[in-house]
Amino acid sequence: MPGNIPPNPEPVPGTAPEIAIELAGVNKWYGTFHVLKDISLSVRSGEKVVICGPSGSGKSTVVRCINRLEQHQEGIIRVDGIELTNDPKSVTAIRSEVGMVFQQFNLFPHLTVLENLTLGPVKARGLSKSEAEAKAMHYLERVHIPDQARKRPGQLSGGQQQRVAIARSLCMEPKVLLFDEPTSALDPEMISEVLDVMAELAVEGMTMVVVTHEMGFARKVADQMVFMDAGEIVEQGPPEEFFGAPRSPRCQKFLSQILQH
Amino acid sequence: MKKTLILLLPLLALAGCSSSSTWGWYVINPMTSSGWVNVKFLISGMGDTILISVIAAVISIALGLVVALPGLAQSRGWRMVNRVYVELVRSIPLLPMLFWVFYGLPIIFREMGMNVPIDPFWGAIITLALSDSAFTAEIYRAGIQSIAKGQTEAAQTIGLNYLQTMRYVILPQAIRRILPPLANQFIYIVKMSAFASVIGMQELTRRANELVVSEYRPLEIYTLLILEYLVLVLIISAGVRWLERRMGSDERG
């Protein structure tokens, strides 16, 4: 990856499978409101973690803390061996390893799809325009919409926009992709086209942390399920166990509500 | 009673059109030599009105951005600077501010040992620019703040720094929302430039006043004056609409 900031300190070689993301004792408050309570979670390289839970449980906040869109106040967050601190260098280094897909897509409406994809590689990574465009077209093909490259985001459907947003993250060649409720703003008929792309990425070995209510997707793709409620991780485990025999009553209740329909 | 009177006024004026004693268009009839001299005298104020307005607008647009940026800062102190400036300047009526700048400011300069004479031309420009800058500052601030936070976040996740985020993501979107109201603000400046007449600036309004004193035909002369402003403002409005169309089309597309 040209122009990429080398991870510091170097991840210890030979410790396979490598830990991609590590959260240890992470706490966060909004004023006096305790949003994240002692969150500990580790994600191995190539692993897919699905976080679910009722709204307001702090699952989005966890994901947003990993790339410093929100600041945690206590505990340790490490991505690819780099510790996230108040040092802007660590923030930059971690953001260059971590891609993010938002609920509201957050595409740049004044730029074409292609320009949305090349902005980061050209301005932040110093790639030439033609290199960046070749890369952009490659990833647009991977999300199955190369024919939309010259359009503006506003001309695309929600599902297409979210796939462009995924391609935009992939253009930065991240080691980890975070998804913050990627299908929650979509019309029902567009959800599957986005989930399909995500499932393909999963098969290709991308490390993924996904906040979602799509339990069908979770069952199929997740290596690890995390259930959060009221700012804490209530239950955690492989999907067979998680869906088959949830231990905590809160998790049982949540699953029965969400799987009913 | 008062309302009826106001409603009757245009009717009276219309009725007066038929009577030659009400309207004396001869005073500004370009077909007669004396009328033509008067018309030329009135219209030649256009240059100063436009010049004052344009210079004041340019200063106000620059000053407004300088005032707006602290209003967008994280720090409470900087935001306070912005609030105090905007609230203070916005609450001073234009005419008192004009008197203060024209008659008062030179005294302050003299006290500070500087000899800065303020002539009517620059007195008017400084006042108009100051007064308008509070509004342009708010336009900038609102425009930049109207861009959703998700845009900044998305820019951060693809590795852009603060300046790159502003330059490539936020400002190109905000400018579409900022420019039309800024252009609109120009209409305000053009109309308010009439106040420059009271400190002796020979622009449109001053010339009309002077001619009224010598010709004693206020109805005709002020009617022409109003038409002069109307033409100016209509031209600017057309420009604003053109700008809005141009700016709006991209975002929807």
C-alpha cells in the first residue's frame, strides 16, 4: 500500500491468528450517562463479528470508537497492534487501516461515484488520478455497479448508494471494515443486494465488524455474535450457540422479538 | 381610518394622472433641454451608488467569513467572539452607525494620533460593509453547519485531514447554499446605500433631493428615483435567480 503509514509498534509475527481489533475495559460517558460499560472484545484477523442489540444499547458507539468518530474515556483500543490514543498520529494510522460503512451512506453528493471513490486514494494516499480510477473501477465491479461510475449518488437507488459506499471504503484497502447498521436506511427490496456484497467480502477473508439487525445474514456470515444491552456486552459466542441456546434472559427476549417475523 | 387613507392614496395618484396640475413630467422630460439636463443629473448618481455597493459587498463578504469561522470553532471563547460581534453589529440601526463612523470615528483616529480623514465615500462603504458583515457571517455559518456531520465523518474515514475535508467535501457543498443568500444580501446593500445621501455622498438619492429643492417637483423626481432603484434591484434579482438555478441543479442531479 503506497503512502500507507506503517503500523507502530510492529505486530508480533508468528502469533497466528493475529488479533485485528482489541478492546479492553472500554468505558465511555456522555456527560453522566454511561454509554459503554467495560467493553472487552477481540476480533481476529479475517474474523466476522456481528453486534446486535436493542436501539440505544451502545453498539454503534462501540464501532464508532474503534476509528475515533467517538472518543472513549477509559480502557484500551488497539487496531492491528496500534493503540488508539489522543495522539493525532495514532488516529491517522488507525483510520488508514479501518474502513467504515454508515447507515446513511454519507456519499459526497457533489461528486460523481468515481470521484467519491478516488478522493481518498488521491488526496490522502497520493495516488495518481489514473491509478486511483483503475482501483475505483476494480472495486465498483466487485460491488456490481461499474456502469454507474459517472453518475452522482443522488441518481442511484439506496442499495446502489450503499454499495458505492462499500466500494469507497475498499478503495482505501483497509484491513478491517466496520459496518454501522448498513441496511437500516434501505427499502426492504434493496437490503439483500447490500447483504450479498457483504457476504462476498466475508468469503474473501475481510475482517468485519457489523452492527445489524439482519439475523439471517448474521447466522450465515458471523464467526462471533455479540449481544449488547444498556451499554454492556451481555452475551457473546459462536452463532450456533447464540441462536440455538441463548443464556441470558435479555438476549432470549431480544432474539424472540427480532426473529418473530 | 388610517388604513382607508393608505388604500386611497394610489387611487388619488391615479386620479391625478388625468389632471395636468398633479403631475409635471416636464421637469424630467428628456425631450426638452432643461428636462434632459435634470435626467442626466439624476441618473449620473448611478455610478456612485453601484460603486459604493459593490465595494461594500466585497468587504462584507470577506469580513463575514472572518467573523463566521470563530463561530464554527470548538472552543467556547471563539464562539463567544462571533456571537458578540454578530449580536452587536446586527442591533445597530444603519443611520446611527453611519453618523458614528462618519463623525465619531475620525475623532478616535485623531486621539490615537492618526490622521485618517473619512470622506463620505469611504464613510458610507465602511458603514455598509460593517452592518452587512453580521448578516453575511450568519449566512456562512448556517451554510457550513447545514452540511450533515456524516459528510465530515465519511471524509475522516477515507483519511482526509481537516483542511482537505473543508476544501474537497464541506465547502463545495456549502457554497451552493451560501452564494444565493449572499447575492441576495447585495440587494440590501444597494437599497441601504441611499443613506449615504445624508452625509453628502452624491449618489442617486442625494441628487434627487437636491433637484427637488431647486425644482420643487418631489412627486415626479422621487418616482424616477424609485424606478432607478427598481431597475437596479431587478437586475440583481435576475442575477440571483440565475445563480440559484446554476447552484441548485448540481445537488439535485
